[in-house]
Amino acid sequence: MTSFIKDTLSKEVPLDITPALATALIKLVRSYETFGTNIDAFTSPLLGVTTCVFRNVDRDAFFDLFSLDGDNIKRFMDAKVSGNKVFGISSNELLATLKTDLMTKRVNHISPNDVMCISNTDMRKIIHQIPSINESFQVLSDPFNVFSIWVTYNILHAKQLDDKIRYRAAISTLLLLQYKFFTSLVNYRFKYKANEATMSATYEQLSNKYYIKVYGNWKAVMEYQASSAISPNGIHAVTWEKFDKDEKILYIITDIQTRLRSMINIYCDEYYRVKAEGDTIGNYGTMGTDSEGELKVMANESGIDMAISGVYQDCMTVSRMIDYKALRLVSVLFSAIRTDQLKQLLIAFSEECVKMAKAGEEDKTYFDKETGEHLLIGGHILVMSIIQQSYRYCRNSGVNMSIPSAIIKCTKDVYTSSRISDPGINLVRNSVMHYVTTLQKSTRESTISALKAAFILYIVLLSLKYIH
């Protein structure tokens, strides 16, 4: 079957992928990653918080790399450069090397038969010759996108490369392509920086069915996608092998971009939902101001006492106890429970608080001399201990108390961990477990464990309204 793409590019842009060129390509991508704050954005699980860019100079450097002749590639690879660098090379030094070599060739009028020169503009003209590429589709007709797939195909079929460098060079090429997509998609959606607290709350709400939760940062997600795209068992395996169907070749570009765009769109939808509903942890509580005028959770003793009093009064009335924003926010952090399950537990606890207050048992405790088991039974003493012990643990753990989301995250982590030996934390955990097993019907261990942590987290979240 005739492939216009393969036939045209083989004639106009023949590539000889040597080990030196493949290594230079890998270093080029590493250098791009370290420009500005790119690496911070790529190695973060958040979106729109840290700036990342893909400049024209980055695009041109990729094309220029394939315009170097063999001697200059080797000289470039052997050069000992200094300054700020990663893996022995900096972005500025790399670009300067490429540009100097290209200018020398152009000034000396080196024949195209001796050294191939290719640019973004050249590639656009070549694409114009290919009837199967519709130039009205920007992504599919973009010179960089098409050239990246052509380079990857040549890498995968380069006989001079060993398997390790072939794989790394192919991954690097598709990583750079995804970085181009990623920066464009994110910068379009966040023309101004996203609110970090809201974005952090959004990330916490995402379930493990999303790749960003599984892999922990965007670079790891994109590396996984690149690896899947070239997998011999993947959906593009036959295309990489034969490269003979134009629609399949172009589908590689579409597939890679669509997968990344879908992930970002879902993330953004969740972010704007959280932002619109005010479910962000950072905006939930009342914020105080420190001596330097910075927003801060004023977690001092008087503030905590006020929070204890306020939350306990909330617990005495069901209508005040159930805050639907807080309820939704806490529920989504635990996949093992439903919102209605947590709501019913909170209602039952509110009713118990009223009963014990009437009986004068709001600070009742229980101690078994034989087993040494100590439980907090009264509603007031339990609320007090949850807030006091949670804030104490957060402060002692070095949590930034100016970030409410950090307080919530630390609280969630400590009460869901099975390795904590802190006596105060364990007293709270055991006491809440007593309530959970008494006030609700589920016997599933995962549900009981999740309800325990969710109840504690809900009380701490309510406390943020009163700390000032």
C-alpha cells in the first residue's frame, strides 16, 4: 500500500539515526526539561501552578539537531561544557552549539547532498505536498508533530542503535512532543496561575483511576504514555512496523494528544467545580493575619479553644452539624464510603452529644483496668481531643500551618496509617472507632476504617471556621 507520508518524507527528509545523534537527542530533551521552571511543572501532580513553556527556540533546536553533520555531532557530544547543566549540558550551550554549526554551513554554502538542513518552515512546505494531510487540521498538519513521528519511526528502525538507546531516544522524542502539547493545553486553560490550595484540594479528590494519581506527576504520566505508544503489544505496533497507512500514522499524533487533553480537561473540570462550589480547604475556614500581614491559620491555644467550643456547639444541633460543603469535600477523599453514610454517622453522633449533655456526661471517659483500654465517651471531650491532638501532631510534624490543605492532608495521613504509635492520636482513633462501630450498621472493615478517618477529618475541617 502506498503511503504518501512515508514516500515523501523518505525522499525529502531522509534520516540516519546514529548512536551519537540519538544520544544528542536524549540530552536535548533533558536540557529542555530544565529550562526555567519547566521541570517543577512536569514533576508536579498539579496543573497551572508552576509556569512551563515550549518556545519557538525549543522547536527549532529539535529540527536543527538533525541538520548537524556527523563530525559536528561527535564534537558536540565530546565537548566539555561548564556552567549550569544537567547530564553534562545546559540548554543555552546546546542551542548555541547547534546555531553556530548551522550558520557555518549556510555561510559556506554546504551542499544539501553533504548535510541535510531542515527547519520548521521547510517541513511545512513538505507537508503541503502530502495529499493525505489536511492542513485545516492544525494538530495533524503541524510540522513539529509530523516530524516527531517521523523521527520516532526512524529511531525504531535504526540498525546502528542498541535496544537501550533506541528505547530511550524514542521515549525522549515522544516526551518532547507531549511537552509541546502539555504546555499549550495548560497555558490555554490557565492564562493566570491556578490557585494552589484549590488545585491541591482537587488533586486529593481525584480517584486512583486517573493516571496522575497512579504515577504522581505529569512527567511520569507522559513517560508511561510514550512507552505505551511504542510498545510492541500496543495499538500502534503495526503502524510503527510498516508505516504504510497514512491515516494510521496520523492517528498516532491524534491518539497521543487526545489522551493527554482528556486527562487535563477532566482535571480542569474538577478544579473549576471545586473552585465554584467553594469546596477548597483553603477557603473553608476563617483565616487570620500574622504580624507580617500574611494569611495564616492562627493555631494558638486561644484559637483552638474557640474552635473546640464552636464545633461542639455545632454538634449539639443536627442542622449546624451537617455542613454540605464540608460533607462533600471529606466524602470524596475516601472511596470506601458514600456521602450518605458519613452524614448518618454525623447525625447519630449529634444525637448522642445531646443525650450525654442532658445526663451531664459530655466529658465522660472509660478506662478498663484489666486491659488498660482508655476511651473518650463524652461528645465534648472527644471533639476537644480530636482538635487538640490533630493540631499538635501537625505542628510537631513541621506542617506549614498557613496552608489549611496541608493540615487536612497531615490529619488524613496520620489517622489512616497503621504505623502511628503516638498515644494521643491512638486515643482519638480508638475512641472514634468505638462510636463508628456503635452508631452505624456496616461491618465491612474498609467502610468502618474509612468512616473513622472521615469523621475525624470532618471535625478538623469544621474547626477551620473558628480558628482566627
